[in-house]
Amino acid sequence: MQMSNSTLPTKFLLLPFAATRELQLLHFGLFLGIYLAALLGNGLILTAVTCNHHLHTPMYFFLFNLALLDLGSISTTVPKAMANSLWDTTTISYAGCAAQFFFFVVFVAAEFSILTIMAYDRYIAICKPLHYRTIMDSRTCVNMIAAVWGCTFAYAVLHTANTFSLPLCQGNALDQFFCEIPQILKLSCSHAYLREVGLLVGSACFFLGCFVFLVVSYVQIFRVVLRMPSEHCRNKAFSTCLPHLAVVSLFLSTATFAYLKTPSISSSSLNLLLAVLYSVLPPAVNPLIYSMRNQELKDAVRKLISWIFFNTHKDSFTVP
């Protein structure tokens, strides 16, 4: 459906996961399972960190915020996709698309920023342990998180206002199951998207800078860890660093390939798969990755479950 330059669509058409009703219901069930797993995993982390006073440290404070962001990002995209599959529709309103776009940008940008801060936290803890409490005090941690939320909110407002002020004359069908930046730009009129390019270039520079910082931080961390004489110390350092590195790798590899792949290898099915890998899968598996090698977190979650179901381990929690 073609539109004139001055026309704004009242709704967008999202890409369905399947054409048959049976596959749509299968998609609904699959996404429901992933969503519930994300809610459960991240909810346990949030509750364990809040209630267990042994986890009131900078590392778990940042992990708490990461779990919040994971819940926000998956709740931005998955419920709407589930509803569309359940009710056999593909539509999303213009305002709903703008809201989804805004919150997705907020959560993704904030998550990458938090992952960068977590790398800095691990660098200070392992490479400069004697200065850790001085550098990473509570005020500094709160200021860092406040700066992340404030900057990403302002960035998302600017990005959303700029994107949705573009004239759209290439129809209203998005080749994705949620309102994604590249798909909306494809609908803009010829050359109208160029004013968005500057913002995207600036964003790319920011993410590249964060990536370089992450690489340098972990090079320094592993140099120090491998020189540790105690195997116990090395294992403890790796148990806090490797989960974080796995989360960063999963997020960066899928998102980078999704946004930088050439048009020659682009297809609707590939776009759907990549979007699921970088927007749906990480929030669901992050709690599992962080709990696999982190004994403190595993113990806290185990005590939390015992406290909930068996009313034991009262001394470990600050809740009544």
C-alpha cells in the first residue's frame, strides 16, 4: 500500500511468524514459555539480590539493574507478538509502534551500557582489588546507574521523535515482528532517512567505543587472572567474569549480524530468527548464564526458594 509523502499511517502491519493457525498457536506457546522463563529467572535474581544482605555489593547491584532491563526489553516485544499470534492479527497502532520503539531503544541501549559498567567493575575488582571499595563506593554506583538511565532515556526520546517524524511513503508493512529501526526506515521516502543517518552513526560510534572498552578491560583482567598463583582465586575470578563475557558475546554477536548483514543475505525468515536471538533469547537465558558459575548467586536463589516454600534461612534475608 503506497502513501503520499504527507500521509502518516494509523497502524503498521507486523510480520507474522506463520501462515497457518496451528503454527501460530505453536508460536504463541513457545513465546509464552520463553516469557515465563524470563519472568521467573529475572524475578528470582531481583528478589534474591534485594532480600539477601550478602549480595548488597556493586557487582550484584549492577546485576539487579541488568535483570530489570531484561524484564523490560522482553516485555516490550514478546507480549504483543503473543497477542497477535493468539488473535490471528498482525496490526499494531501508530502510537503503539512508537511506544514499542521508544522502550526497546531505552532498554537495549541501557543494557549495553550496564554491561560495559559491569566490565569496569570486574576490572577494578580483579586488577585493583585494594582500591575497589574506594573507587566503587555506593555513591559512585548509584551515579553510574542514574547516568545510564538518564542518558538512554534522552537518547530514546531523540531517536523516537526523529524516526517517527520521517515522511513514510513506502507502505505500512514492517518486515519484522516488532517495530525495529531498520524496518521503519525502509518505509521512509527517498532521501528522507538521511537525517536519521547522523544519529545512527553517532550511536554506532558509542557502541563501538563501549566494545573497545570491554575488550581492553577483559584483556587486562585475564592477564591478571592467569598470573594468580592460587587455583581457587583463578576459579573465583573466572566464575564472575565468564558469565558476563558470555552474555556480552551473545548480545553483541546476534545484534551486530542483524544490523550489519548485507541485503543479499537478508530474508524475512532470517530477520525473524536474528530478532529472536538478540531481543528475546538473551533476557531469558541471562539468569541461567549468571547462575551457572556464580556460587553466591546460586546459594542465594536456593535460600530464597527454601524461605518461600519451607520458611527456612530467615537469617539470610532482610525481609520479615
